[in-house]
Amino acid sequence: SQKIEQNSEALNIQEGKTATLTCNYTNYSPAYLQWYRQDPGRGPVFLLLIRENEKEKRKERLKVTFDTTLKQSLFHITASQPADSATYLCALDMGQAGTALIFGKGTTLSVSS
Amino acid sequence: GAVVSQHPSWVICKSGTSVKIECRSLDFQATTMFWYRQFPKQSLMLMATSNEGSKATYEQGVEKDKFLINHASLTLSTLTVTSAHPEDSSFYICSASSGSGQPQHFGDGTRLSIL
């Protein structure tokens, strides 16, 4: 069966550390993988997109990797801050126009000072 | 960046009422918009895909007569929850896409509470 899983429901880390979030999928072949941030009571906000032929993408303190062999994406936040506390969603983009993203359940990150 | 405006942000109404939620893409033309429902601590559940000028495509288990979707222009899609009941209480979110391989832009959601 097809599945997308974000392995940790919750992740607690100390300020300044690197947070690493995992997204695994089964029986999908996405063309892209996207990461979003969602704060309580708000809609998701786009963070990063990585293509199937890209290994790594960076944006400021964020880094995403995409391993199509392992069927896994890792999302890293370096030098984490309390303001990074939120739920992070990974989403599969199958590369077909007009088709919805397939979202994982999310990992709720808490960064303590 | 692109902005999607969703209105209202919060609705409380009596059982049996119909509620309309609007989703507008403010600075780009969205041929496709998506409607999601989200329960606490759950992921986004796709309800339907809304294409401008054509009928919406509903996901399995979503009643099309209960959740009416209209996408009359490239910047506006509406979701009407007809004869709402307490079990329809949820967080409804819309998004707009400018195509595959592009970010989706989400509204800020509508918290619907049916008494």
C-alpha cells in the first residue's frame, strides 16, 4: 500500500542544536518533495522544494535532502531557535498538473531556550 | 510571495445552517485550488480538487452534495457546507497552485464550529 510517514510525531531539542526531521514514503515515485511549516490555527507555509534529481537543497538555516533510493527526505534546521517551534509537514508532488500534494502527518518541533 | 486569502477565519453556527467559505488567490491566477479538512493533530485530508470553469473532483468518502464547491474564476473558489451538523466541525483550509513542481499557497484556514 502507499504510505507517507514522518517518523516522529514530536521532537524536542535545545536552542542552538540541529533539528533533523524524517519523511519516508512507500510505493510512490514523486517528482518533487516539498516541506511546509504549520503554526497552530494557521495554514501551512511553504519552505523548500527539492526535485527527484537533486540530492540536497539549502535555504538559510534549512537544508533538505532527497534520496529516491531510500525513499526518504531529511529536513534539517541548524542553530535552532524557539521561534522554529511549529509542525513541519512533508509533501509528495507527483509532478502532474492539477494534482494535489500528498501530505504526511507532520512532526511537531519544540525548541527550548 | 503569493498570497491566498480565506474568509471567514472563524464560524460558529447552529446545526442545519449552510456555511460558505471563500478562497481567493490575490496575486496570481490559480487554475487549480484544493480544499482540505484537518482534525486536531492530524494531517491535511484532501476533500476535493477545484478546477476553474469545471466541476470539482471529490475524494472518496466526501459527499459532493454536502460540500458544494464552485470555482467560477481564476482567483476565487468557494466551499459551501450545506445543512451543517456538529460532526462537520473542523478546520477547513484551501490552497492554490500555479502548477506541478511549484509551491502550494495556503489560506489561513476556517475554524468551523457547529452547535
